[in-house]
Amino acid sequence: MRWSQLHIPTLREDPADAEVASHRLLLRAGFIRQLMAGHYSMLPLGMRVRAKIIDIIRAEMNAIGGQEFLLPCMHPAEIWERSGRLGTVDVMFRLKDRKGADMVLGFTHEEIFTTVAAELASYRELPQFWYQFQTKFRDEARPKSGLLRVREFTMKDSYSFDLDDAGLDKSFDAHRAAYERIFARLGIPAFAAEASNGTMGGKDSLEFVCPAQAGEDLVATCPNCGYAANLERATSALPDVEDQRGPAAPARLDTPGVRTIEDLATDYGLAAGRQIKTLVQVINGQLTLVLLRGDHQLQDQKLIDAIGVSDIRPARPDEIRAALGALPGSLGAVGVTDLPVIADFALRGRRDMATGANTDDVHLTGVDVARDIQIGTWADLRAVTAGEPCPRCGTPLQLTRVIEVGHIFKLGRKFTTALGVTVLGPDGSAIVPIMGSYGIGVERAMAVIAEVHHDDAGLVWPVQVAPFEVTVVPLSAKDHAVVTTAESIYAELRAAGIEVVIDDRDERPGVKFKDAELTGIPVRVSVGSRDLADGVVDVVGRASQEKERVPVDQVVKHVQSLLATLRR
RNA sequence: CGGGAUGUAGCGCAGCUUGGUUAGCGCGCCUGCUUUGGGAGCAGGAGGGCGCGGGUUCGAAUCCCGCCAUCCCGACCA
């Protein structure tokens, strides 16, 4: 291809609205343009990278037996009604057609693939791996960071249908292995972390995450045994606490002006770890007390996962006072029998603790959790913090900021049951297939590659996903020898099957060099009159910036071996 | 959805406090000449009516009211 005829609108200055590196560079280098918040147009260079990412994912999906489909992105709302996700997922875009029929834009495709699976008839057909590359629409509360969080994007989503749990495990493991190969080939240093299933339901899920400053999630990782879990799922092995027995009954402690755990600790010598934190949440409209150790933070997703309800909000002060007779700062669960109480495991067996007395400016001490509080549900509710012992091996955990690039779920039979999918088993009885679902955000993957592979001069694409492998740069558009040599090198590289672009613009060398670096093309062949006098050209690696003088008649061979090295 | 910021040419910005001739600068773009080994120089030129809608005023990019959009933080999120 000829640069002069490609639409590559590079910018000399950083775009004002782009903060994170991938956003800034993809805009500057002319790969994408924004239409509105969370919706981006993919320009020719962006399309080439996207196509390569898709090719790699497709190859790995096919390698594990995946069959490619393409399902509609617009669906009748009725199908989502049947699975119970219609009114409950707030990122779902909804619309009506001219007849007034309710439609939705798919934010995922479990339901729709399941309608296709209704034609599966026999156990002999299972397992099935089905996948597609399809646009997803998600009405994000806050799109941000360029392609990292958008409202419209391409997802590779796949779905497995198996006869039983053992089959699902196999399908899941096959996808896990495929994902590891995919991210390795894409140049994304991702690893798997345990995660919450969120609105997908099901029991197990793994996120593939890539460490990055622009990340929105935190994962806890163990440097020793490899334990890794999203903070919304991570646990740690807290040391057991042996409390003294304490008094026979809680004692009243007047604490005028005390509103926080910290105040109580500093003013009355009651360490935060010996306090009970009482939070009031409204769960499905029901006021509920949530108890944690004073020095622990509630992890919201854990609470949602523990009770299986996502309709949760903190109670308002007026609701709290009406129910408990005090304001936050003096709340406690001692003697509360008319409200559900959920407590974190770390409070189990604790004695001689301090908590609010449900009277403003009064606390209780000497509280024995088992004796004095009626706890309905025990759960893991607290957020792990850095340095706590790994739940598997005890090594201090690290917290790492990451971007989620893939997520694989063991779904169970939620969707096949809801949509009535069965196959006949060997004995003639109906079997409900068990599902898994597996997703990779294509443009997010592109942005993550850019996050990981760039420098001060611009993008540095790994060869496998680069928009072009080589750019040939004639340093003059007028010097006959330079132009004809560059053109013949360009033709030879093309003939050798290398993806090459020739920068045939009538621009000064500096402009071409800057653009070559900004766009991140892995290899540059510079043809100038000075070197040509010696019969050589410059071959420069984008990542290494190493320059080699190569005789004109050996350029193709040299470039081929350089590309092979870069591919590794 | 709460908090903060910003909307002036394709991009980056100034002008607004203290309303006043044809709204300005840099980059980019077009033409010509000279240049051409790291974002060239000179000359000439095109392009916006200041996010949108009202209002105040003799007069509004500048003041007032409402709305919209974009970015950042938080809440939320597959």
C-alpha cells in the first residue's frame, strides 16, 4: 500500500481529551476517532490491527473445535424476559420498533445462542463450542479511557454446551488454555485470576487480566504460589484471634462526639480490630445490618454474591434512625432481632468487642459476638488488603492494578433451563445441557496492547498485530535513484509476502520518521542517496531503534530474518 | 447518578474579568519558489462567527437564564 493514498490522519500534538496512553496514541497515530462518548470509529490502520487480533483469536478458537456463528445484535425483549435478565441489567439498551414491540441491543449473547441450541436433539451432538465476533452494546454509566471502556464494541464470545459437569470442566479448561495462547500471541502479559460471576450467574469464573496503570480493577496476587483473585473475590488467611472472655454482659460506654472507628480507637483505647463495624444496607427493600471488623472494609460485590441479590444500596440516615434509633457512628447489632444480620467470617468467635449501642454518643464494650448478637448469615464480606497472608500458602499478598481482557464462566444450566433446551440421553431421558461462556473484548485488547507496547515516540506494535510489518521510506520523493530503489525494494518485499507500506509522500525525512514511529510499524527501511552511493539502505527496528546498513540486494532476506526474530 | 472542569477553524489554544470596527495565534491545509539524512524557509491564500436556545443591551464570544455535549474523580459496571 502507498502511504500517500492511505487515510492516516496523524496529529502533531496530543489530543486534549485523551489521558491514558492507549487513547492518546491511537488518536494521534490515526487509528481511531471518537464519534461520541464510548463510541469510536475505526480508521484503516485501526482496522488492520483489529483484523489481526480477530484472526489470532479465530485461529485459536478453531483449534479447540470452535464453530463460528454470527447472531443478530438486536433481539426481541421477550427472550430476555424469559431468562430473567430484562429488568435487572442496567447496561442494557432498550428500544421499540415501529409496531411498538420491545427490542434490546445485546450486551452479551447467552440467551440468543441458547435459542439456536434448542435444535440440539441428542447427547451424541455434545459437546458443542460455538463462537462469534459480534458488536455488543452496553449503556455504561461512565465510558472512559478511549477504547478501554466503551458502550459499543466487538466481542469474541463463545459458548459451550456439555452433557455434565465433567464435560463443562473440559470445555472450560480448553478455553482457558486457548486464552493463554491468544494473549501470548497478542503480546498481552495476561494471567488468570478468580473472579465474581456478576450478572452472568453460575459458579466459577476466571478473568484474564493484564497489569496496567490505566486499569480499573485490583487483583490480589501471591508471588510465591501464584494465587490470583480479583479483589471482589479474593480472600486471605487472617491469623486466628484468641480474645479474653470479657465481662458477663456488655457494658455501656458513654462516648460523646465519637462518630468513627478511628475516634473510638484513639480516644478510648479500643483498637479498630476489636470493634464491630455496623453498616446498614437496603437489600431488595429490606433494611439489613452488615457487620465487619472495625479495621475491615466491605467489598460490595462479595455481599452481592453472598446473598444473590444485586439490588443493594446503603441506607439513608433517616431510614437508619427510624429503624435503630441512632445515627451512623453509634450503630450496633446487639439486641437487634427484627432486622436480618449478615456478618463477616472475621467476627466469628470474637469476644470482648466494642460496638455502637444504637443510642447516639453511646457504645457497648465486652460484646461477645456469639452470645450477644443474633447473626442470620455468615459470609466472606471484607476487602483484602496488601500484605495479608495468601489463603493457600501464607505469603504476603500483593495488590496489582489490572485491565480485564477476558473472562470465562462456568454458567451452569441457568439459560438452558430458562429457555427449555434439552437433548435426549442414551436411555431416552431428557438432559438439560450445561453451559459455559467465554469473552474477549477485541478493541479493548487492542488498547491494552497499546498500553503495554509504546514509548515516548509512539506505538510499538508486536509484529503479529502490527498494521504493517515494514514501512519503506524513500528519503526523497524527487531523487530518481532513491525513488526507483525504494520502489523496487517495496515490490520485492511485497512479492515475498511481507505486509509493507511505502511512504511515497513528498515530505521531508523527519516527517516520515516521526509518522513511522508514531504508528508503530515494527521495521523501517530507509532509502537515502548518501547510503545508496555505498549500495546500502538502513533497516531500523522500531522497538530496539537499532539501525543496520544492509546492501540493497539483501534487504528482503535481512528483513525476513529480522521479522522472524521479532516474532520469536 | 453526585462532584469538578471544559466547549472559539481539521488539531492545540488565546480573547471573556472591565460588552464596542471585518474574532486572533500556532500547527495542519491550498498555490508558487527555494529546500529535502529527524516534524523546512519565504511569499500568497482558503477555512470559524465563538456548543444550542432564549434574554438583557444601541451593540454579546464576552453579562443573565435554561439546555446539550465532552473530559476527569467518585458511585456503578460483564
